[in-house]
Amino acid sequence: MSKSFLLYGHGGAYNHGAEAIVKCTAALIKDIFPTSTIALSTHFKEQDLQFAMPVDDYCTRDMNYVEADRASTQKGLYDAMIYKSTLDKITPNSVCLSVGGDNYCYDNWRKWKTIHERALGSGAKSILWSCSVEPSMITVEMLDTLKAHHLITARESLTYNALRQSGLDNVVLCSDVAFLLEPEKAALPQGFVKGNAVAVNVSPLVVRREIKKGITVENIKNLIRFIIRETTMNVALVPHVVMPMDNDYLLLREIYEELEPNDRICLISDKLSAAQYKYIISKCRLGIFARTHASIAAYSSCVPAIAIGYSVKAKGIAADLRLDDYVLPLDSFSDGYSLLTMFKDLLQNENKLSHMLKEKMPAYKENARKNPACR
């Protein structure tokens, strides 16, 4: 009997990091189990269809119960009804992969517990896949849920060590599967110079979490002004999440319009796929990224980068690549030039960092390909 895989915890392909995880996961599965079927539980099927997710079937939310949940003061009451089509998909032959990456870093993690528990009750396999877990979020309740997974593949050592130190023996360390994404050629905009551009990504999420209002955008603008005035490099503003309520492109467009007009600054389209964004990032010389999967696109292309690090995934992946000196936590934005100071250091050590990434990347990518959850 061929294997049946259910991927769940996916928000939608307008989050291009999530798109990359699903596409790379599906490719791994099909490489090892060519006759397997893959169903994707998603919040936004139309986004996934637009970006041609390589899956055989979709499970969607019941929006009537989504609205009921929003109106309810008792969160979680409607989870089983919201995800009914996902729960109905689970059979004893299912391998259920929670592919949300950092879903156990947020307060709403319990909705995924509903699907996990149905998998266990049905005799299916339940795997937490290519994940990060915020150590400060770990409670006894969460630990009980994590322990009950057949396997957890942690994508960075901060998560791996935190889970092992909490007593879990069902966790292995594997690189984020998105490191395996192959770039897809895309048209480069006017003003983009291959090999001499700096990719810049900033997100509404980091702006919402900043400790001083406006300091993130101030740092980005000061960095761009320095690049234009003091170097020969160009700047590419690269969105990576374009969800309606969390849209990098709108913020980057605002920054673009507020900067002094210059043909060395270009704003990348918000209509590209994860693989096309990776292609553009791979043609850059350096990068600064708020979105971790934009950083992953750079690291895996051996482009030295700074991660604006609000999360355990950003810090952990950078540390595993010996790039922890190039993570700037939000609470380190002490003035309008904190990012520029780190960028100058990145620029000074560019060749050394590029060489280090080229040495480390083959084995690091192979560690994603050997993920035992697909075996």
C-alpha cells in the first residue's frame, strides 16, 4: 500500500517561507515514495493554487466556525469543527507532518494539538517537522504534547538543545528543509546589478515588536542611504511575506517612496514565488533580512547576510552556521545606526563569510535531505 501524507499547520503560500517548506517537503516525499499521495491542510487554498503547490488534495477550514471562534471568548472551542476536513482525512495509513515551522512558538499552538491527537487516536504517525520551539514557551502541557509525537525534527540547535534538556528523546537535529529549494530564474528589475546589490527585507512583524516606535524603519533608511552614498552597490527591497494582514511589500513600498529618488534602488515585485525570490537574493552580494526564510535563501546561496533576529529560528540557524555575530535582536536597536554598524562589519568580513558558507553549505543541505521523517 502506498503511503499517504498529510501536511498541516500551513497558513498559505503568500508566506513564501511556508511555500518553500511545503514544496521542498513534497519533493523529498516524492523522491523517496514516488507513489505516495500528499494532502495539504491550508488556511488559504487559493494562494496555494496560485503558486502551484505540488500536492494531490487540499483540506480547508470551515469558515463558519472560524467566525464563531473569533466571536468566542473560549479559544479552542471550535478547533475540531474548523479543521473537520483535515481530521476526516486521517486514516491509520496516514503520516501527518506538522509543517508550520514555528507554530509551537505562539500562544495558539493548541489548535495543532487537535490534529496531532486525532492522528494518534487513528493509529497514524504524527511528526513535528522542520520546526523551532521557543524555549520560554515550553510548559508542562506543551511538553506532554511534544513527547507524544512519534518524531520531532528540529531545524536548529537552540530548539534541539531546549527539547533534549526538557527530557525529550524523540527529537533529532536536521537543517530546515527550505535550504533545499532550487532557485527559479526571474526577470531582474532595472537598477539591479548582479553581484553588486544588497537585498533588504523588513517586515510589519518586526515593526510591531520594536522597542522604540519607528526605530526599525529609521535603521533601514540610514543603512540604504549609506550604501548609496558611500559604496557602489545597489539596493533591492525584497518582500517575502505578502499576507493581507502581514505584508512586507506594503512596508517596503512605503520606505521606497520616502527615500530620495535614486535609480540604484529597486522594489522587487510582490507577485513572485519563493524560488524566484531565492533567485533574486542569490544574485545579490549581501543581505539584510527580517524574514528568516529570506535569510535562508541567502545562506543557502552563500550570500553573507544579517538577520534581524526576533525569533529562536533566526538566532538558532545563524548560530549553527557560525553567523551568530550577524544577528541583530530587536532590543539591540539602541539608535538609528545599530544596523549600519553591523553592516559595516559584514562588509569588512564579506570574503571570509562567503568562503565559510561555501565550505559549510553542502553538508548543511545534505542534513536536510537526510531528514528521517521521510524515511
